[in-house]
Amino acid sequence: MFISYEEFAARADIVRAQIAAACKQSGRDPATVELLAVTKTHPVTAADYAARYGLRAVGENRVQEALEKRPTCAAPTLSWELIGHLQSNKSKLAVQYFDRVQSVDSEKLLNHLDRAAAELGKVLPVLLQINAGNDPAKFGADLAAAPRLVELALAKKNLRIDGLMTIAPLGATPTEATAHAERTFANLRSLRDDLAARLGVPFRELSMGMSGDLVPAIAAGSTMVRVGSALYGLR
Ligand SMILES: *Cc1c(COP(=O)(O)O)cnc(C)c1O
């Protein structure tokens, strides 16, 4: 059985308190850090709960799953964001079913999404996913390749580049995980700051931090934490 709304709300209150505490620690306004509820693998009820709690958006990692769940969601104004790897042949479906794609990591995908958005008469908001922790197990453009990808993205008429996204490498121990997270998030932050200064575009969104590493992410400047297990339980 899936958790009750009351349990979800109690968990969300705890996550919001963690976000508020992390913001206080780094002198930030909690209103500058959005909580994205990651509903992957859970029933559509998970998305309904997020909307009822007042969250703006949910994150899904597979196109197929979102296209089954979204039409049955009771909250018409909820936004859906793709946070998982996207194959370019699914670009059109992604543009149809998602309000934003956070996992854009190649020139090929930029081309396909731009074309699909043009065909559907849309401007698609995107984030560029950067492998800021240099993790061979993760998707995302290499740090060295990121500036060129960002410049290519800016030239796409049917894409709007909101910012950057990353996932920190796993660690063998909690200490190692925290060290990886701090390094990864600092890398993404400085990449964004360099690009913003050089290109004169704010790239406001820094999507970084999950259930286990949202505190270091907020310290490094995250504007969106993507939280699944702390809200819905283990998958
Ligand atoms: C699953 C997932 C999350 C949420 O992870 P939790 O540890 O459950 O909070 C965040 N980001 C991405 C890209 C994910 O795939």
C-alpha cells in the first residue's frame, strides 16, 4: 500500500525544515530553493499529493512512465520535469509530456528537442545536465565540453536555457559521499558563474541535491533540490 497523504505531508514538512535550516546556515532565503518531488516508480497518487501540498512540479526519470501517469493526474496545473536520461528518438514525446527537460547532455539531443519543439509550436525550457563530478557511471556533458554545449543551446530558437543540473557520484561511505557532493556542486556552481559572466545570461537554475545531499547542495547555491525517497519512502 502506498503511503497516506498525512504521512507524505509530515515527510514534506521535515524536508522543508531541512531546506530552511540549510538556507539559514548559508544566509540564504528559503524561497530561493524549490523542492521538486521525484515521483518515479510511485503511483500517480504521489504527484497528486505533491500538488495538494502546494509544490509546483514533480520529477520523473522515464518518458514512458510519465506518459502513462500524467493524463490520470488530478492536478492540471502541476508541472512535470524530466530528470532522467533521454534518448533522442523520444524527443517528441518528451516535448509533449514534459514542461521542462533537465537532462539535456549532447548536441544531438539539443538538435532533436529543438526540432520537436518547433514542430509542436513550443519553446521548451531545458537545463543542461553536466557530469560535474567526473563520474564514469553518470550521464551528463563533461565539464570541459559544457561551455560549447551551452553556446550551441543558446542558439536554438525553440529551447530556453534555464540553467544547469548535476548528480553527485555515490560514495563508499557517508564521508566520501559528502566529499564527492561538495566537490561536484562547487564545480557546477563555478561553471555556471563563469558562463553567466562570459555570456551575459543568468542561467538562474542550479538543479542539484537529492534526499541524501541536499544540505551541501544548498550551501553551494542550489535553487532546486530533487527529492524522492525522503518524501515517499524507499523505492
Ligand atoms: C531518483 C532521482 C532523484 C531523487 O533521489 P532520492 O535519493 O530518492 O531523493 C533525484 N534526481 C534524479 C536525477 C533522480 O533520478
